[in-house]
Amino acid sequence: MPGKQGYRGKWNFFVVAGTIALVTALALVAVRAQVPRSSESAALSTEHRLPANHLIPLRFEETLVSGVNAPGSMFRMQVTDDITVDEKVVIPAGTAAFGEVIDSKKAGMLGKAGVLVLSARFIHLDNRDIRLRSALGAAGSYNAAAFFVPFLHGQNATVEQGTMVVVRTANEESF
């Protein structure tokens, strides 16, 4: 009977096609189960974030003197302690940091004290700069006896090598 053979052939075709579609759908479900969603990938990420305004301890690597170090000149500092986020060191101790002389005036006559205004600018780590926020400064001593001794000279402001300061990160940083 040719008619029954035709139905059986079509039926087999639909059974095979349905089985292939079902196997394909199950394979896609299995693959999707293995790929984490974006919220899950954020939880699994190893990214660490150092927040803005995080305290960073620094040490001056050179001596700065008012009237000697000109405004705009850069100076070198160093991170003194490991900076950690989630128990991971993101900025190791000894990392180079740099600052800028903002204002520098040497001591003057009549006991006028020298002025030195400094700013920590950035930490250089792995070919990137981590911006810092600070206002550092020093003033020389004013000589009160200047009223009586007109040729008495004030003292220059000095920041000695090894001086410790604490600054803050300017922005949130990812590591």
C-alpha cells in the first residue's frame, strides 16, 4: 500500500527532525548554564576598587628648600606602606610618587620667613598615574627681633628628606 508507506516516511521525518531540535535546544540550555550572566560575572570578577579619598602615606625622597626649588618643579616621594583592598595589595610600599612645587619664596630681610607650598600629584604604578589630592606646605621662622635689628634675615622653609605625609587619592581606581 503506497499510501501507508508515505505517512510512515513523513512520520519518521518529523520524529527525526523533532529529536534533532530537542537535542539542539538541550545543548543550548547546557551552554547557557555554563556562561555566567553579567551580574554573576561581576561577583566572580577579581577587580578591586580603591575608593576616592583613600589615605596614602608618603615619604619625601629629597630635601626641598624655599627659594631653591622653583614653582612648577617636580619632586620625588615614595609610598611607605602597602595599600590593600579586600586583603589584596594594590599599591606596594616603595612605589614612586611625585609632587609639584606650587609656590616658593626665599626668606627676606627684616625677618621675613620663606614660603614653600607643595602638592602631591600622582603615584606612578604599572604605566599609569594614580592622581592624588593634597596641600602640603612649610614656612620658615619669622624673626621677631627684626624690629630692633633691621638687617636680620628670616629663615627659608625646608622640608627634609624622609619627612612623612599622608595624602588622599583623587579618584576611585580599579585594579
